[in-house]
Amino acid sequence: MFAGLVSGIGWLLLFALLASDLRGLVWWLVLSGGLAWLAALALAQYGDRGVAVGVTFAAGAGWTLAGGLVALYWSVTGEFPLW
């Protein structure tokens, strides 16, 4: 599980580094989290289920972080940052 968690965090971090603003960060995290979920589904079906759990945990944590940042920005500025 720890290997999946570390690799999932690294995967999300690599995509997050491509962003230049909050909007880009959220969309990159959504994309990379979705790809991580697809990889975790394949791992759960054909590979190591423990690694799949770690990857999905990292993806869920990344999506939670992105949602929290959007909610914080929206509550402070009053404008929705994703459109």
C-alpha cells in the first residue's frame, strides 16, 4: 500500500507542477487523478491490490485538496475559479 501511496503522490505532484494558476492546478489534478484511478482499476484486476489501494488513496487526497482550494478561493474572493 505504501508503494502505491508514494507513487500516486508522485504522479499527482508531477501533473500539479505543470499548472501556473489555481484553475490549471485543479484541472491537472482532476486529469491525473482520473488516470490514476484507471491504473488502480487495472492493478486491482490484474496486479497488486494493495498498491491499487494506495494509488486510489493518493488520488482521493489530491481531489480533496483541489476541492478545498476551490472552496477556499471561492469563499474569499466570491468568484468561481474554474470557469
